[in-house]
Amino acid sequence: MNLTLFQDLIRGTHIGQTAKFLEQAESWSKERLEVFRLEKLQRLVKYSYENVTFYHRLFDSIGLTPDDIKTLDDIRKIPILTKETVRTHSSEFVSKAININDRKIKSAKTGGTTGMPLVFYKNTATRDFTWGSYRRWYGWMGVGINDRAAVLWGARTVLTDKKTLRDRFVNMFGNTLTINCFNLNDESLPGVAHQIIDYQPVILRGYLSAVFQLAVFFNEQRLTIPSLKAISSTTETLLPIYRNYIEETFGVKMFDQYGCGECNGMAYECEAHEGLHVTEEHCIVEVLDDNDNPIFDKPGRIVLTDLDNDAFPFIRYENGDCAIMSSKECSCGRHSSIIRELAGRTKDTIILKDGSEVHGVLFTDMFHELGYDNFEYFTRFQIYQQNRGDFECRLETTDKPLPKEKLKEIQDALHRFGNNVVVKLLPKLENDPSGKFRYIISDIKE
């Protein structure tokens, strides 16, 4: 059974039709793509002004009318929206033109890793483009949407191991083997590994930390998945050292993707592996510096606009993520903008002893230069900070003890960046309650 067709029939979506449209649109010229995006932006702004209390009041307060949006650059006339503003005025973002009890309108919420979850609504159009772009991405990976998939994902509930009727249906008819990665440990890994091998998946996908944990086990046990063609990770930042290790272990390429609860299906990695293509038929992604100006080839704040969600419009919404937008197009020939690198949360930064504020990539590069890419002594690192210029480096150790001279080498390197530096060797670094692993944790209060 085709799950997409089933979903379209039951939920009133048009995912299959949207996927076909997106497959055609990827061959458009840059000029045609920009005209399409501008028309969608103008429609969204006009609709929001007429039907959404918050935007009507906002536009009136700054003297902006929908007719003032004449080019894509004019989007910058609209003030940036913060998560706290949406949370505080959430009822004012619900469109007056929708019925939230309509079966085509779905409630959703953010993960809540940076505070209380934000509850909002999604219409069918935004779900069409989310799942339609996901289907298109499968083609980029060389995988069929109905090919066998092994999925390392968090349980729908952490209080019971029972699978819901929906889970059973997806597994049976969607050619999917779902593994609860919250229960992935030394005791369960042998059974999970052989269950996946026996299932013969074409694609392996899931939380990066879970995929990496599986890769370490496969590497140690010299196991393989002959049927595997591609691996996709999500939720956590795919650092180069983990990508290289996973690809070498399984012998296939990894494909990264990016989205957030407020706007899914935002960007995907193609077969050229030069970054993530923004789904520009569906959303506008800006990367801005501290002065709210567009920035390229350097880390900046992500500001997004979902061009399709009329139920609860997000226009120029800062979601707290950080990325590097490329100034170049991808060599694959597609004309969409490229996110060269995802740099985590804007709050996931460490303040060095000289006052510099850096992302976790600094520490990844440091371990690379020291030659620790092979994970001989430790598999993951985590940098924790409470005070400026001081931090704790936690290393998830392997069975092979870290020699004293190696520990001193790491300590000396870290002291270049921090005043008081502590290195802790731990047998296990825990994921947060949502199942994500955080490389950088900053508890600086100000």
C-alpha cells in the first residue's frame, strides 16, 4: 500500500501531487523560482493582514501595507518575530478564516528544549510541501519512498513500550522497522543490530546520536548491512567527524536535512553533498548577522517564513538556530539557496577567555587537528559552561583507557581557549529528555 495515497485520502492532503510539482520545479531557472516565491509571499502577507489579528495590528503600527511588498527583499520591512512574542500572543496568530476543529487543521508544538513548548496549528498546504519535499529528497538519495527503512527514533511516549495502532500500521504497510532509540544500550544493541541486518533496509534514518551509537557497535563487531544505500540523520547537528565515521563504517553516504517544528521540510542535502538546498518553493530562509543584515559564508541567525501555513502564519520568525548560508550555488545545477553548514542553536555557544563567542565547531576542529577522528579513546564530547572563560569538557570514553600524555595534550589545547578548564572522562553522556544529544550546553545566566 502507498502510505502517501492513504494519507491523502484520510487527511485530505495532496502530498503526492505536491511531490510531482516539486520534482518539476527543481529544474526551474532562478528567475522563475523567484517569481513564484514572490507571488506566494505577497499572497501570504495580504492574507495575514486581513485574517490574523497580530499581523494586522503590527502592520498598522509601522505603517506597512501588503502593497509595500514588491520584491523579495521587501520582506525585510517586516519586523523579526521572536518565539517569546508568539508564545505570549499565540491566540492572535490563529487565522480568523480557519476552524481549528476542522480535520484538515492539525495542532503541533515545538520540542520545548529551550523552554515551554510553543503550541500552534498547521494547514494541509504546509504539510503537503513538507512531505512532498521529503519525497523529492528520497529521489536525491537514490532511494524509493516505499523502500525498506530502518528508523532509530524516540518512542511516541516514554512511559510505555507499547506500540500504537498508527505505529503498527506504518511499520507493516510502510516497509518500516522502527527502533526505540531511547532504549539503545549495550544490552539491547546486539539484538537491534541483527534485527536491522535481517530486515535488509535500503535506508537507515534517525537521530544522529542513535545512528552513531549503532555505527560504533557495527564497527567494533565488523558487521555490515549489504542492502543499505543511504543514511539520513536528523534533529542534531551533523558534525564532520561523525559523518566521516558513519560513512566509513556503513560504506554509504549520509544525507543531512533541516527543519523545525514551526516549519518542517526547510532544507535537504543532495547527491553533490555541498550543503542543504533550501525548499524555496515552500519557505524563505534568511541568515542574518547581529545587525539583522543578510550574511553569507559566516555563521548567522536563522529567520524563517513559512509561505504555506495560513492557519498560524510564521513570517520572519527567529527560531533560535544558527547556520552558514553559502554565497555559491550547488554544482548539481539546482538553483535553490544552499545552507553550507548548520551550526546548532544560537544559545549553543561557548564564551572563551578572550571574550570570543564560538560554536561547537571550534572544538570539533580542535579534536580533528589532534587526530582523534578515529574514536579510539572517546566517542563523543560535550562542552559545558557556567561562567565566561571557564568550561568543562566531558568525554564519553571507550574501553581503551586514555593515556595520561593524551589527556594532557587535550588539556593543554583547551587551555588555549579557557582559563579554568576541567576534563571529565565519563562512560556515558546522556541525551536530553527529547532524545537529542547536545554538544554544547551553556548555563551562563546573563
